[in-house]
Amino acid sequence: MHIDDNLEGGGDGTVMCRHCGAVTGTLGDPLRDARVRESDPREAGPSVHADAGNFTDRPVLLRQTFCPGCLVMLQAEIVPGDEPSWRTRSLAGPTAEAGQ
Amino acid sequence: MPVIPVDGAEEFANQPVLAAETRRVAGASVRLHDVSPERVDTVDPLTYEVIRHRLTSITEEMGEALKRMSGSVVVTDCNDFDAAIMDEVGDVVQVGLYNTELAASLDMAVSWTMRHRAARPGIGEGDMFLCNDPWIGGGLHQNDVSLFAPLFVDGELFCWTGAVAHQVDLGGVSPGSWSVAATDVFWESIPLPPVKIVEGGEIRDDIEDVYLRRSRVPKLVALDLRAKIGANNVAHERLRALCQKYGADTVKAVMRRTMNDAEARLRAKLLELPDGSWTSVAHQDSARSGDRGIYKIVLKLTKEGDRLTFDFTGTDPQVDGLINCTYAGLRGGIMPVFLTTVCGDIPWAPGGLWRCIDIVSEPSTINNCTFPAGIGKASVASAWATTNVATECLSGLLDAHSEHRKRMMSVCCGTWDFALLAGVDQRGGGFVTMICDSMAGGLGARSDADGVDTGGLACIPMGRVADVEMNEFAFPMLYLWRREEADSGGPGRYRGGVGASSCFIPYDSPLGGVHLVVSAPGKALPLAAGLSGGLPAGTQYDVLLRGTRVRAALAAGRLPGSLDDIGGATEMVPSHHETDLGPDDVYFTHWQGGGGYGDPLLRAPAAVAADVASRKVTPQAAATVYGVTLGADGQPDLAETERSRAALRRRRAGLDEAEPESARS
């Protein structure tokens, strides 16, 4: 079952990295076993023009999520650091789509 | 001062109601045309297609009429308007390809009008109703003024047409009705519930005077009113001809079937997609000038069978500022991305599409606010943020299907970079205008292609940017540049489309300078998220340069090409700001691109090299984000790139730091 550019669902309910085959989670929580790192947003590159502190008193961070096997980046967000990640998904399982 | 609740405001807190309810209430005062389901089912396929496409072209003709009669650059050159055809109870049969946000709540305004105005003052032939109350519908904030008109055929109310356009100023503390210091709606343009401004084919002078008296540019607004009247008249002329040729019952049957077909085709597509839920978040920094907060809209999109539920539970409470939106704004946030990514091959008949959607939203939240919350910026604040979070979730759903994933897109241009100028123009007249350069936003990356550079905005498929020359002709300003900006698109295996920047000075105003209002979040954090490992697009970046010698440079024949060239004292502009631009001041505004898709380290090195050559990506980003090493000839050194990427892969995951390995909690 295709999930996104990096993930595919196995028939047993696991989710795997399509680049290296490492298990990253389950259909109910595809990034459960992924590696997460939080860092300064300016690590995202020169597109982050100014320090967030110029505009807000809340901490802002870059949260990157990686495959535990090949370290391909599975998810990246620049968000307030005092919030949990809201970006999740849960899939019921493969459809009858041809070729899935 | 606390925001004071207003008794009686609940009358205007409109929610969509079933067609049967509108028919029951309004039917006591006005005869409504209807056809049986059997009549709908027996329209022959050829007639159906001919009439259905004719209805689409009528909305385009309405748009053309609006543009040809308006005097506002926002309408004539930027297409910040839309038109729609609705059935006799207000369900939208066809929405135009212009600003789909604006058209997403015309049904609510028409339904409210039928339920509250059919008895008094009544709804008759030749009448038109004007509305800019977003709690009722018809638009997302007070600048969105809708004009909707019933068409009568043989004494029965056959259908409604509607035209809505952004008006550059309708009062309020700040020019442009964009009161950046607002804590509630009473700082802003006061909303007008539906009022019969055209009666029996004639403009009511008393109502028009009440409407125009609030504006700093009443003649411009009056012309736009006539443009909207003209658009509705064009639509009615075409629809009457259609009814004369095919019969009113046949045309109505096609309208019904268009909505039914849209519903059926959407349900069929939803059944092809996997069941599941996708949750995401959209942030906005700053609710008003001086505010340093960050506010979130949370969405859990659930697909089960042939239904979608948009659940906004967890969204922040409404704020004391101008960024809230009403329920109409929430719908207006969902519909644009829904139409373009999910319904690209389905008739754009929201009257049928809404039947497949449930919305869960708590009142008094930032994208479902209660009166008298400030909403002056709603369309490009909380409604736009709703579009962003809906984009992520819908794209996640589409990405799980091998065919439909081709239509998904990362978030496009995370917000509107608002810059408003006001003052005395080069002809000695007063002017107010919104600079619409940021219509050229970067589109989000797709699952199989880069985002379109300066491709536009997701919510306005036919949006345009006014030519530099048109802005300079119309307003006292002179551009130093308008150009695409490298690195503004989110990095990814597929890159987000880049945004751009404009840099200009006040020029040729008898006063020397102009007044400036800025409202542009996305500075504390980027608002155009990436997907599937793609990075967000760049942050918003606006700068004021004071006391420059730019005029001396121009007089000497030198055109500055960078902020360093311009000099002067630099002020980083906060998200909300109001000030004056003096004759030696320069304003630089850099808006956002689209989010990326996929891990940037998987982008083909040759593609990165091409990005650098075409100035979409800087050499610095090519090395530090994409991990590509370029030779002196600009071509990728593949061996060195492989080594660089291996090192970067570990470094960005924190494996070369003194960090313990950790699983996601």
C-alpha cells in the first residue's frame, strides 16, 4: 500500500521505508519508530530569513523525522517548540485499487 | 479593554441549512421554481452537457463583465473576485474560476436572505441584495462585498446569480479597512447584512449612500457596485435566453443534475481512496500590531467510505485581533483546495460537493469566531490558514492512491503578503490600494513535479499580478525591482515553487510620501509546509529602509539591485505594521513560495545544478540543504555529492552529535 514518497504499508499492518525496508511504524501510527531531531530553524537553510525571536516570544524549532534505517527524511516542520507535533495519520488498510 | 459580547448578534450567526428549510420559510412569501427528481433524471445527455457548459461560460462572462466595468486594479488586473450561479434556494451550481474562497459562502448569504428578507422587504423581479457581513456569508471579510440577484421566470424565482469582489476601502480605522491594531470588529468596516440596494431594476439612492458613505474612495466603490450589477445583468440575460431556448424546467433539471453528478462523482472518487485520518496544523504569527503570539488551527481529516469529515477540534480560541474568520471563512478555506486537488475532474458545483462533507468546529475559535471578533483580515489570515491545513490533509489522502496522488500538492504560498498604500496620487486625487504583487506566490511541489515558480495562489486559479507599469500608472510609486527570489521554495525531492519580491519607493505624490499598512505573517515561522520529508517554503521577509539616497542614485543613472545597494537605516517590519513612507524611504517585500515534497537529499543532482543556474536555489542551499557539490562549470560532482550527502544525512539526524538515539514519542 502506497502511503507517500517514502513509506509503504505492508500486508501485516506495518509501515516500511520504501528506500531501505526498515520498519517505521504501523498503519495506525506510521512514524511511531522513526528518529526525531529538534534543532534551530535556521538549519532548514537560507530561506529562514530572520531569528524567530524578532517576532515572537515562543520558542520555534525545526523538527525533522527520519527513517531509522537509511535516515531519509520522512517529515519536516518548523513549529512552536512548546507544542507537540500535530502532524499524524492513521490508515485503515489497503483498498482494492489495482496495483496496490 | 475586553471584547464586549453583543446581545442579538446570534441572529446573524448563520449556518448552512437544508434546502427544504429555506424553501419552507421563503416559500410563504415568494413562489419558487422547482422540478421533480424524475424530470432531472430524464434530461438527455447531449442537452445536459450543452447547458452545463453554458452555465460555466456564463460565470466566465460575469467575470469579464466585472473586469470591464470596474475601475479597481484589484479587480481589473488581479482578478480578486468571483461569480456564481445558484438554484432557487441558493445551492451553488457553478462557481467561477476566479477567487474560489469568495464564492464558497454565497449560498449561505442567499439562504439567509431568503429566510429573513422574503417577507420584508420582499424579494421581487429586478431586485439585488448587497452583503458584506461574513457572519451571514457572501464573503470572508468586510472588503468582500457580494451582490446577488434573483432571476424570475414566469413569475417564479428560478435561480440566483452572485458576484463578489474585494473593495479596496470600506472604512475602519486604517486605510484599506485593514486596521492592524484592531481588537474587535468595531475597529473595522462595520458589516452590512443583506440589504436590497437595487429594487425593481433601479439602484436605491438611500441604500447606496449608506453603503458608500463609509468608504475613503466612494467613487471607486460605486463603480464596482455597478460592475457587479452589470455582471448579474449579463448572467440574467444569458440565463433567460437559455430558458427560452430549452425551457425553464430543462435548465433547472440540468442545474440539479450538475450538483447530483458532482456529488456522485465525488463519492465514487472517495470510495477509491483509502479510509483513514490525516491530522495537521497551520500556524499564524501575530494577531494584530504589537502582538507576538502564535496561533494554531488544527485539522483532523477523516475519510470513511464516501464521506469526509473536517474536524477542527483543538483549534485555538478566537483572538483580540483582526485575524479571526467566521464559519463562512472556514468553508471558504476548505473549498479552494478541495476544488483544485480533489475535484479537478468533477463539475465545480459546491451545492453537490458539500453533501459529502461534514464539518466539526467549535464556535468562538479562530476560524469560527463569534461577533464582535475582529475579522478584517479573515480571508488571508484564518481562512487562508484553514486552506493550508486542508491542503496538507487532503494531499496526504490523495498521496495514498497511485493515480490520484498526481493531483496532490504541498502548501502553496503560506499566506498573503499584504501591503496597502494610501494618500494622494500623482493626479491629485485620494487613493487607497492593495498591492497585489504577492498574487505571484509559489505553488506547492507535487508528487511528480516541482511547484510552479510564482505560479499564483491555490485559492484563485485565475489570479493575476498587475503589471509593474499598471501599478506605476495608477498609483504614486516606482519600482526598483520585482523578481523571483532564490531559496523561497521549500526544498524537496521536488522543489516548491519560488515566490518573489518587490521593492519600490513613493513617487510623484504631491505629498512626497504615502501611507503604508503591512499585514504579513510567516515571519516567526514559515507557513507553507512541505510534505513527505519536504521542507517548508521560506519565511516572509519585509524590510523598510529609511532615509536612503536612492533618488540620487536614480538621478545618476544607477538602478539599485539589492538592499545593500540602497543603503539607509534598515527596519525589519513586524507582521502587522502601519507607518508612512517618506520620499527617501524604500519598501521591500518578499513573499513566500510553496512547500517541498520528498527528502531534498533525493533530488537529482542535475536538477539542483539547474536550479542554481536559473537562480531558483543559491549555491549555499545547494550545498547545505541539498548536499550537492557543484564544479566550477556548474555541473554536479557526483562522487563528492555522494560523500557530502552521506555526511549531511548523519549530521541533520544528529548522529554526529553527542545525542542519544531516540524513537519518536
